[in-house]
Amino acid sequence: MKTKFYVYDKTNKFYGEFIGKGVMSVINLRSWNRIRDIFKDNKGWYKDFYLSLERIDAVPDKVWNNKIKVDIFDKYGNFIETLNSIKEVKEKYKVPASKIKNIQ
């Protein structure tokens, strides 16, 4: 049995129900792994589309869980600033990805 997807946009417009790979052409995405991540990480949101596994009356607010606020301290424990993402920390402070893993 193939998965049935219900597709909406941010204005609550219903695009239709699609079975399996049929949803990929509507939202312009070609990866099953990315579709899985839409449900896992982004609570059904992909760009301006909302995907659901059941019919709904109204789309929920767009919430992104993959953004983490990062507090930066010096080696003495003094607060420096808060950045909006790990990517921002890497770019601003030139921290390699291997060191970020150690910090987390």
C-alpha cells in the first residue's frame, strides 16, 4: 500500500491528494529521504507547502525545529552573544565541523 499525501499551501489552499511519488512533482522535490525529513524535522512543512497524511481543516503555523540558538561564552564563562544557528557559529568564529561536534 502506498502512502497518501494531502498537500496544502500556507494560505490553506488545498492542492489535492497524491499517492506515493505523485506528490514529488507538485512540491518539486525528488527525494524520499527529504520527504521523510519534512515530517520528522519540519512538522510537515516544505518551503510554502504543508504535507499531511490525513485531511485537515486548517494548516498549523509554520515551525522549524532545525534552528538552534547558540550561546557563546569565552573561556572564563563570560557571555559574549547568542547566534541563531550552528552554521552561523562555524562561519563567524571559523570553527571546523569536527570541533562543533565535540562542543555539542
